[in-house]
Amino acid sequence: MTPQDFENLMRPVMTEIAEGPVDAALEDRLNTAFPTGGEAFEAIESACHAAIAEGWMCSNGDGDRRYGRVIEASPETRDLSVDVVDLRDIVGPHHRHPTGEVCMIMPVDAQARFDDRGAGWCVNPPGSEHRPTVTGGRALVLYLLPNGQIEFT
């Protein structure tokens, strides 16, 4: 799995996100088009685990919080960046989403929850803010940011 292979794998998701606003309807569309247990969801999840093992994904941080941007926002990515975090029982740094945030939640431990949600897609609308929190064990969270925008507070 190369970074370019991963970007190619993400293209259908990026296209779906680019089709409309970052809102609750997008969350519903993603959970329908790319459901947990479905072929695309499982391929992305498997690719994340492989890339982490290869060392080019989640290469920053240590211990219970590893992270990294793997795709920069560009016209080819529909102006979406992609970051992946590997978190275990942690409350992350407070931040704001000026243009919204689309998260793919991939629990590694069966009971792991991200912001009190299990596996699947979660959409935080423009202007939302939070302290990303993983409870119940370890989870990977892939997040896409329109225009790569995030503001740590």
C-alpha cells in the first residue's frame, strides 16, 4: 500500500463528500454508500492498518496518540485533506472545524467509541468544535477536512 494507492482508494468517498454540504444528510449518505462491514469501508480500514504497520501513516506522536496527515487538500482530492489518528482511551486537543469535518470511525477494540459513537461515519458541520475523545480502548479515526482547515484552540 503506497500513499498514492491510498489516495486512489479514497477517491469515491471524496467524490461523495464533494457532492453537497457537510451536514447530517452527508452523514446519512456516507453510511448508506460506504457502510460499516461493506467492501469499501473494510478496504479503507485494512489499508489504514497496513499503512500504519508500514510506518507512513500515523507516524507522529507516541503511545496512546499517533497521528498524521496522509493526503493534502488539492483539486485532485476535491479540496479535501485526509488525516488518520490512532487513539487509545484519550481526550485530544480542543479544536474547531471552520469548514466541517467528516470522520470514519474504525474501532480496533470492540468497545471503543469515538465521541461516544461506534464504527461508521460521523459528520461535524462547519463551525463545530470538540475535544476528540476515545473511550473503551483503541480506535482509528480517519477524518477529511474541506480545504484542510482545522483550528486548534
